[in-house]
Amino acid sequence: IGDGYPLCVDLPKQHFLRAGAEYRLTNANGQPEFHADPSSWAATGKVHRLQADISGGLYKSLCGSSQGTKCQYSTIVKLPRDVSCTGIECTLDTVRTVQVESGVFYEDIRPACVE
């Protein structure tokens, strides 16, 4: 099982900031749909979602506005090039969901891999 797919542990560090990383606009509560979070996480209310730094490349890519104007959200965002990490993003290896602003979340669609 998993023939031809890389091991998830072998994904590059911060793959969510690399060219080709794909994000999907998701529900307003930030619950991932493509990642299986344990149900106990939702019940505790202690799950943290990454808040994209407004000055960072990830925020600008997901916002869809490089001019600092009102965001123009796309259903799917694929990073055209690597973006530099900003703030807490620099300490993370992976993300599940990213909050762009209140009630607006994108889910990272991780490349297929084997756990």
C-alpha cells in the first residue's frame, strides 16, 4: 500500500510555502475537510489555526491582492513560487488550515503521501 508515494515524513520542510502548494477555501469555522483531525480536538476548543501574517507572502497569496486592497478570494489557490515565511510560519513544518481574516480559512491540500 502506498507504492509510488513518498513518506509523509520525507515531505520538504515548510512544504506549505513551496511553489505548487495548494489551498482550498473552506468553511467559516476553520475545520479541515481533507485532513482527519481527531474529534477530541474539536471538542476541546484548544485547536489553533495559523493566522497568516498580513505582511507575509502566504497572506498575500491567499488574499489575492498584492496592492493591499480588499482581498479577492479564490476557491483554490496554488502558489506560483516559493514564498518566504513570516513570524510563526517560520517555526512550523506543516499546517492544516490558515486563517486569512475573521471567518475566512484556507485548508492546505498536502501532497499525497504515506503515513
